[in-house]
Amino acid sequence: MCDTDHLSSSGYSRRDLLQMLGVAGAGMAVAPALAADPAMAAASDLALDPKTMPTDFINYEPPTDLAVDSQAKDTAISWIDRESDGIVGLNDRIWEFAEPSLAEWNSSWAEAEYLRANGFTIEWGAGGMPTAFVATFSHGSGKPVIGFSGEYDALPGLSQEKGNPEHSPLVYNHDPYAPTYGFGHGCGHNALGAAAAGAAAATAAAMRARRLDGTIRFFGSTAEEQLVGKSVAVKAGVYKGLDAFVDWHPGTGNSTSWGSGNAMYSIAFHFLGTDGHGGSPLGTRSTQDAVSAMSMLTEFLRESDMAHTARMHHAIRQTGQAPNVFPTLSSIWYYAREGSPARAKILMDKIIKCAEAAAMATGTRLEHRIMGGVWNKLGNKRGAELMYANMTQIGAPSFSEKDQEFGKALQKSNGSAETGFSTRISTLQPPAPVFMGGGSTDVADISWQVPTISMGTAHQPGGTKNHSWHHTATGAAHAGHVATLIAAKYLAATTIDLLTQPNILAEMKEEFARRTEKIKWTSMLPDDYQLPLYEPPAWFLRRTRQSWPPKGVQWPPRRVVSTETSPDLGPVLPPSNLPPLE
């Protein structure tokens, strides 16, 4: 039995799964469904070689000879060991700032300053976003050009004391009617940015010491949690000129792959109505009823309008604040995820229809605005194999006994098996033969521009969820530091190989060209897309030497204001609704 035969719990064989996908017979022809959806087909391994890939999938063994020992690699890894305090310090500062998407004033500044101190030049305002920047280090001929990704935004409601396995928000906002928790790094972006910056600086140090040609370009990216930053920057051409892109994300295991993810549309819906008193509600156009009706209507899509690959979820962002006050404005925000841009659009169009129906039923006025849109991710098999080779060469993270006690305590508070942090590197395996859907990332838009490598490390214990306070708890704890530093080594070692092994880089680029030869990438963002920006504080503009507003941005933005009138209830009734006696 192959290692991946567990993918089906219903008794299907691998051949059955391939046939479900539409692949059958000796020729292993690409399924009509994939042929009809180029973005899904390109992200599938069938795009590599339709005649042989399924066989390779069944018998696949990752190559073991791609990672090369070199003085440059030793220099980079030794640099990370020596400078670990600086990397961990950056990690902890960003964790403490815990700033929301598009307002990461302190976090982006800290990351850029770290890179500047290590020999990088900084350009602010990438793609028109104040907290996005590009940091560049070049040596020798400047070729090849390798990109790194840094993120630093936190999530609402996930504040948590570091190293505490019991739920205890670090920031608790008291309101006797509706208490809230502060922002927290429940997705580990503090570690993501710090490890990537450390790896970029280590690679630059190795390039200087060992006279390696090349350019390192580090992209400080805002608002990944809202899937805005990279997709906007790609549309603006910020990522042009790269030969490869190296990325990572904190997770529950130490692994890499060349699998895909879901494309996604993000739209905010605003319902405008009339205000009124809860004690006399007659003649009110209730926007709270509108968002409630919309959320109910979209639930009916799940039964017969959503495939196994689809995901749909929402957040009511603004509605009534008191039972006796009808709000004139209520807002609800939706994500629609599917395996390709075309499928995501079809799902979001259905959601829009539900919004229109809710507005019609409640007599409210609907406005909606696209907030983000990203493609499904395009993996790179050769790049994943190179990363895996370096991960196995360096070895898995080593957690202390105290780290493992902390991890097991987190798992206990989550109700999951108490196994601690993972201390193994998961065997590299091809993506599942049937795509089952999943998460989304704005790295996906980059992956259609340049060969992209992704990996993850055990930054949280198995069984705990991403986007949770459990993950926030590890972000500035010792176990989180261990995972961050090993991630920096994996990234730096792989990048050194890209700089010193032109044959592997050429293979990655050739694979990328084959996968994308029938695809024309176009941004999912419309040409009239308006950035969802916040005005930066004066100190940030002064330090980064930016002016406000950015070119092409309307400021202040158009206000969303209700101008509705009360609905017509018909003629006024007399005291008795019967005609008078003659």
C-alpha cells in the first residue's frame, strides 16, 4: 500500500479516485472538466505530462540529491545561528504590535528597518499601499533574481498571552453589553515576516562572503489576511523580473508540497434603510433584517449549489448596536472560495443574488464592493523537491521538553490529542488525485507570474487550528522561536541552491512555462478597483517619506450614507375600517 492510500476513507482505490477525476484508460486522458477550466488544469499534476504523471504519482519517490553542501550555504546557516537574537527580537516586536491589515504601521517599519540594517535598500508604497515595501540587495551581475515574502498583519479577536495554554486575552476590551478581545497573531505572520527577513539577510551575507551573483528582493506585504496586498501589487507589476519566489507559512507540521488551493472573491455588502424606534417599528426599512435575511438565504446554497471544493463564509461587520434603535446602515462581508477563478465567480454571483433578494424583501437599498480576489495557487514540483531536499538535509526542528509540555497543554485546552509539536519532516508526496478545496492566499497571484516554492514548519502543535488564540500563544513563546529559526534556515539554504545551481532553476522555469502555456493570467480585481485604505499617522508618512493620498486614490473616500424614506403603508385607515352606516 502506498503512503497516500489513506486519502480515501470510503474504500476507493487510487485508480477509482483518478477515474472520479475523469482520468481513465491507458492513455490517462485529461478530464473534460479540467480541459474546460484551464486554471484548474494547470494547477493539476496532469498538466505536467498527461501520459505519465498518474503513474509517477503512484510510484513517486522524492529525489535525494538536489540539496548541495556548499560553503555559501554553511555561511548562511551559521549567520542565522549567530544572529538568532535579532530574528527572534523582530518576531517578538511584530507579535507585540499585533496590528490589523492595512494599518501595520509599526510592524512594517520594524521589518523594513531590519533589512535596511542588513544592507538592503527600501522602497515604500508598493502598489499604492502605504505599508507595503520592496527591499533589494544585489551582488555581482545581479542575476538570478529571487523573491522573498514578508507579512505582518494580525487578526481580530485573537489576542492571547504568550506561552499561556489557557485562554487569557492579552487585550480585553470591557463593554458590559459586548466585550471584545484585541488583535493577535493567530496566523503567525509575525514569524512569517521575521523568518523570511532573517533568511534574506543571511543569504545576502553569504553572497557577500562567497561572491555569489544575484539579487534578493524582499516584498513586505500588507493585508494578506484580507487577500489584498499581493494581488494588488501583482496587478501593478511590482513582482515583475523575478526568476523564482520562495515562501513559507507557519503551520502544524514541517512540510512542503506543490499542491494548489482555492481561488477566492471577497465582497462587502452594505444595506441602507431608515432608522426608527424599537417600540414603534412600523414603517421602518430594517437593514438588520436585510443582513439576517441574506445570511439565511446564502445558507440554502450549501445543499445544491456548492461543490465539495467550495467554501463560503461571512462576517456581519456592522448592524444594530441597541435593541431599540434601528440602524440605517448594516454591512456583511463574504468570502467565496472555489478551485478556479471562474468557479469562484459563479459562487459569488449566487451570493450577490441572495443579497439582491434580501434587499428586495426588506425594502432596503443594496451597495456592494469587491474587496479582494485571488487565483488558485500554482505549485512547482521541482521547487518543492529542492525545498524538501534542504529540509531533510538540515533536519527537523528540535523542541525542548518544556516546549513539548506547552504544546501538549495547548492541545489539551483544544480537546485534541496530546502529541506536542512535530519533530519530523513529512515525506514529500504529490497532491491528492482529487482536489478537495481548502484555503486561499494572495501568494497565488504571484505563483502565476514566477515559479513559486512554499513550505511550512511546526509553529503550533498538531490538532490546534490556524486563526486561533492557540496559535497566538505560540507566536512569541520559545517553541515559536524554534520553528521560526528553522524556517529561516530552510528558506536561506534553498535560495543558496537557486543561486548556485542554474540547472535546477532552469528546470523550475521550464515546468512553469509548460503549466502556464495555455493560461493568460488576468487579475480578478476590476480596473476601477478602489484600495480599502486607512490614512497613515503623520509619523509613518514622515519616516517612510510618502505623501498622502497615494496616486489614483480618492480621499476622503465616497461616503456610504442612507437617503431612504419610510415605506408606503397605504391609505390611512379610519377609526373603524368599515364603511359608515347610511
